[in-house]
Amino acid sequence: MSPVIEVENLHKSYGNAVAVDDVSFTVAQGEIFGILGRNGAGKTTTVECLVGLRSPDRGRIRVLGRDPQRDHAELTRRVGVQLQDSQLPERLRVGEAMRLYQSFYRNPADPRTLLAQLGLAGREKTPYGKLSGGQKQRLAIALALIGRPRIAVLDELTSGLDPHARRDTWDLIAEVRASGVTIVLVTHFMPEAERLCDRIAVIDAGRVLVTGTPSELIERTEQPTLEDAFVALTGRTS
Ligand code: ATP
């Protein structure tokens, strides 16, 4: 089966600063693919290029066989995105945001069910500006999933969530994947990567250091945990 995401020799600079130096990977249908890396490694830039929000300087990206730049409108309907620090207008209510996003799609999910799954039941009338950080994060996940995407790109899925909300979100993501959705997950949280990801790319200084299953990374580095494997691979302790 051909991959649903192909990234070949991606390169992106901001002025003189090279953010992504040479990144290549593929993601198969139905996989949960993790992107791990230290702060500033180039993860967000990579996924922003993947979803067509940034144009690569060089390299080739195909998502569901399409070019994210050229076919942006088409892919927007089929790829759900939750990016770091996404913001909505302060006064927009949760229910309004859900209805607005729902209106972009032909066959959206049921907003009530999704809000309930994310622990936001009964919050429909709350303005965005009155939500806690964790509630904003959960709303961002709901908005990424409302269009029943074929691919969901989730950057820092559970950052800011309490342990209960985090576990509920992991269960939800496992369910979403079980329905055939391919997921790209950027995370710093190793138990999350270990629990959810089928394969992981470790990115450092804009390059892919290694790609493999969590247990392959652990075996390869002869470390006891994925976190130790990650630290060993990225070669520094801070
Ligand atoms: P983090 O884990 O901290 O979110 P990241 O791996 O997602 O980091 P990026 O956000 O892709 O990393 O950033 C990669 C590099 O590009 C960093 O050195 C960052 O300072 C730089 N960078 C990112 N966005 C911009 C921008 N809009 N303008 C200039 N430089 C940028």
C-alpha cells in the first residue's frame, strides 16, 4: 500500500536560520507516527509544511497523493490539524466554534459527542476566553477531529492537560485511529509516544536521526526507556 504521507528531503529556513535541513519520512495508512525532537529541532516547521501552512524551500511533500501547497483547499477538508498555541477569538463560544468548523465539512462528526469525549460537555455556551488552558487544548483537539479527517496532525496533543484528561485523550486518539484515521503526533512526552506511536522519527537540528518503533529505538540504544533512548540519541542531557 502506498504511503498516505511522503516527505522527501524537506528543507526550510527562516532568513539565515535553517529550521529543517533535510527531513524525509513516510507514514502508512492507519499509523500513528510520532515526531520527537528537542526544542527548536524543526518539528513544528515540518508539520506546518505538511499541512500547507508553510512553503518548503526545497523537497517534495505528498499528503494523500496531493501537494499541500497546490492542493491546500482539498487537503483542508481531509486533514485535521491541531497546532501549538492555536487561538480563537476570546468571545467565541465553544458551541459556536464547533458549529463554525462543522460547517466547513461535508460529513462532520457530532459536536456533542466529541465535546463529551473530550470532557467539555456542558461547556457549549462558555466563551473561549473563559476556558482554562487545558480546556482550550481539548477544544483544539475537538476542532481538529470535527471534520472526520483521514489524517489528523496533532502538535503537542496533551500539553497542559491533567493526567485524567491526558488519559482520556489517549483513549480517544486510539479510538480515532481504530476507525482508520492516520495520525501524526508531535510530542515531548515520552509515555505518550510509547503508548500511542507505531513508529517514531527522532528529529535533531532539522534532520531525522532515526526512525523506528518505540521498542526498536530502545533496543538500538540499549536504554531502559524511550526517554533514555531519546536522550541518548539526541546526545545531550538538557
Ligand atoms: P519546540 O519543541 O520548541 O516547539 P520545534 O522542534 O517545533 O520546537 P520549530 O518551531 O520548527 O521547532 O523551530 C525550528 C527552528 O526554527 C528554531 O530554531 C526556531 O527558533 C526557528 N523558527 C521557528 N519559527 C520561526 C519563525 N517564524 N521565524 C524565525 N525562526 C523560526
